[in-house]
Amino acid sequence: MKKYQMFVNGKWVDAKSGKTMKVMDPGNEEIVAEVPAADVEDVREAIKAARNAFDSGVWTRLEQKKRSEMMLKVVDGLIAKQTEIAELESRSSGATIRKASMIDTPLAVEHFRYFAELAYKKDLFEPLPWINFPSVSWNFVVREPIGVAGQIIPWNFPLLMAVWKIAPAIAAGNCVILKPASYTPLTALELAKIIEEAGIPAGVVNVVTGAGGVVGEELASNPLIDKVAITGSTSVGSRVMELASKTVKKVTLELGGKSANIILSDAVLDEAVDGALFGTFLHAGQVCESGTRLLVDEKIYDKFMDKLIARAKGIKVGYQMDYETTMGPVVSAKQRETVEGYIQAGLDEKAKLVLGGKRPANMKKGFYVEPTIFTDVDNKMKIAQEEIFGPVLSVIRFKTADEAIKIANDSMYGLAGGVWSSDIPHAIEVAKAIRTGTVWINDYHLLNAIAPFGGYKQSGVGRELGTFGFDEYTQIKHIHVAVAPRKAKFWYDLVLD
Ligand code: NAD
Ligand code: MN
């Protein structure tokens, strides 16, 4: 078993108490590693380190090009360790090795690279139009870093989420304390090692491992922190926002979802079938934007569902590090219980179970759940309203596109959604009517470094990725320069003469 330390002020340290937490392989229940379980005093030390680093200007006052160069070294470091990191990610989080090596790690590289380049390319000065009232002046805005950011991430995409938090923040000149999810801290610690090797100054990036109720709450409350960003559930996000409000911290919240994937009658059925399955069962459904409410037009319903169920039977559930596996376990015993509770709720509310619903008989160890499909779901049911975060699809029938839009929007969430149609102008109209931060047309899940991601309604506040995500780590200062001759001496006269 490997022993990890956490990264505070450029040093690798244990928790002061000596306490540790174990990291388990959810596919076979073996212990993979041990990491420190930080207490409040450990977090405070990291916060102080970030504060000092920020206030000293060691990072913030560095020229943009220099920051960019150091960040690009992190990209090189990630590339050099790609295979190792993908394996560690797969083993410790339950991500299939296919996903970890083809999606998680390459995207982590690309997204880090995007922000490394933006650190240099982004123009931090923006001119305003000429102002001549009430006096003639030259005005511009400067984008400045917010300061010290506390960042809290979930267990579903441990490396990618660490990149989404750290990269834009430091690109904009902030200093950070990252708290990985308790189940999946390892790849964030590997990333910290690469950041250290890239020469980024001590204290700029700190990674503190520990419980959400301890480390997370301190990050959300500590007055030395200027901004807190969390990706997680809506209930925890709301708690973080509440704690952050005491000292009026800026917040970015990326929270839960219950996205609708709408299959219109003119969709290319085979593509839509695969898109619907990819949209739901990728990472055993543990993706915030998963299209777990599948809305199908009644005109094509029977044909579509026959194809969908037949294709779903081809999903190969197995150990995540086996290359043949297309769906691995969920992250923990607790998560499996939650998912099973929802499957029971579906049965209780008389939805029709047409596939799965059980633990696969051949997997004796690990937290597996069969790909599960419910039909005859009413949008009022629990399995249509609540985020399950497991491999469970709720299928709802509709008659018209307007009805589909209504059902899609009948949700407290507003993260994402999909529309499948061969009539693109119409699909765009539908996409615009859906109240979510992202809508894919004839696709699902695909994220790009330049495209903003985030939620409407209770799915969150703010955006990640793109210049939008960068801007969330800046605040704008207006600078006004009086230009002589001063036309409005008059204003000063109000108090002076
Ligand atoms: P979670 O809310 O349980 O935990 C998220 C993080 O918050 C973890 O690091 C956890 O330790 C920490 N935390 C827990 N309690 C805390 C507290 N009181 N104060 C501060 N921090 C605390 O979420 P999870 O179970 O790790 O992940 C699943 C959830 O994350 C789902 O709801 C999913 O939709 C959401 N998610 C959202 C996005 C997005 O971009 N919108 C992406 C991935 C996951
Ligand atoms: Mn949780």
C-alpha cells in the first residue's frame, strides 16, 4: 500500500494529528493507498501559505508570459506521466481504463494547456469608450486575480476536476487550496507533484486531503479566503454558499443535474440510441450532466426502445481496469446503496423495469450495479426528479416537442440536456427553450476547453472552462484618468468654493 502525503506551502506533509484515510479500489475493494486526514489546523496552515504567496506577489506580479511558461511545464509533466496517471485514476476511482486513458487524462492535458496559454494570451486590460461627461476622462478596466481560492471537488472525475479548478485560477494569478474528494485524492496529489516539479512557487497551489465537513467547511468559512469554488451535490453547494456568505466570498458552484435527453421523431434512430446510452451509462452514470431522463416521441417510441434495450444489453460490466469493460463499478458501497434505493423507489412508484436493476451475479467483489432502464416513468416520480448518480435511466414518453420542453424544464436542476433531430433549425429552437447551461444537438457529454460549462437554477452559479471560466477567477477594476483641460471644474466647486 502506497502512503501519500499532502502538499502544503511547497512541502509534503502528514496531518499534524497523524490521522490518515484509506483509498479503496471500488472494483475489487482492495486498499490502494493511504492519505493524510487533515484537521482544521492543517487546512489553516495551507490557507496561510496561499495567503502569503498571494500577498507577496511571487505569482501575481509575475509577468503573464512567465506564468504561462511554468504552467506549460505542468502540461509536459502530465503528458510524461499520462499512462501512470490514467491507471491510477482508473484503479482508485472506478473509471474504466478506456475512459481514464481516452477521456480523463487527455482532456486534463488539453484543458490545462488551454489555461496555460490563456495565462499569456488573455488581455487583462480592456479599454472603455471615450467618456466626456461629467468630465473628459480616459477609462479602462483591468482584470485582477481575486486572491486566495478554496476549491472543493467530487469523486467522479478526480483529475479533470482538479485541473478545471487549479488551471484557470492560477492562470489568472490566484493562489489556491484544493480539497479532493475523500474517495479519490490520489491523482490530485500526483498533479501537485508535477506542479512542484514545474517550479511554480511554494504556496501557490496547495492540496489538502480530508473530510468535506472539516476541510471543505474551513475553506468555505475562513476569512483569509476570497473565493470558494465547489463541484459537488446541490445540498453541499448550498451549504458552502451559506458559509461563504458570512464573509461575502465570491462563489462558483457546479452542482447536480437531472438532464433531459430529447429524442424527436425525426432523429436518426441508431445514432440517437447510442447517444442516449452514452449519455446515461458513461462512468456508470456518475456524471453530473448525464442525460438520465430520456424523453422519447411516442411516434417512434416502440421502435426506439427495442433498439435501445438491445444495444444496452451489449454494455460489458466488469472490472474497470480490464480493457474489455465498458461499464465499471460505482465509487463506493454507500453510493451503490443510494442507487439501489432509487431503483426500489422506481419499483415502488410503479415505473416499469425493463433492464437490469440488480447487482451483476458474476461480480463478487466491488460496487457494481447493472445498467438499469425504467420505462413508463412519470416526470413527477422520484427517479425523474432526483439525481441518482448511478447507471439508471428513466424513460418518459411525449406527444409534441412543446410537451418535451415542458417536461425537460420541470426540474429544480438546469445543468444540461440533449436534442436529437435531423431538423437542425428546429432542434436549435428546442435547445433555446430548455433552461440549462449546455444543450447538445445530436451529441452528448462532449466538452471543450473553450466552451463554458455550468448550471441554470439549482445546478449552480458561474461557469467553468473557456474565457468565461477564466473570468470567474478575476475581478474587474475600473481606472479613470482625468484628461486636462478639465471641463467640469464645476463638480469640485460643489465642496470647495
Ligand atoms: P458531494 O457534494 O458529496 O461532495 C463534493 C465535495 O464536497 C467533496 O470533496 C466533499 O468532501 C465535499 N464536502 C462534503 N461536505 C462538505 C461540506 N459540508 N462543506 C464543504 N465541502 C463538503 O458530491 P460527490 O458525492 O463527491 O459528487 C457527486 C455530486 O457532484 C453530484 O451531485 C454531481 O452532480 C455533482 N457534480 C457536479 C458537476 C458539475 O460540474 N456540475 C461535476 C461533477 C459532479
Ligand atoms: Mn457525496
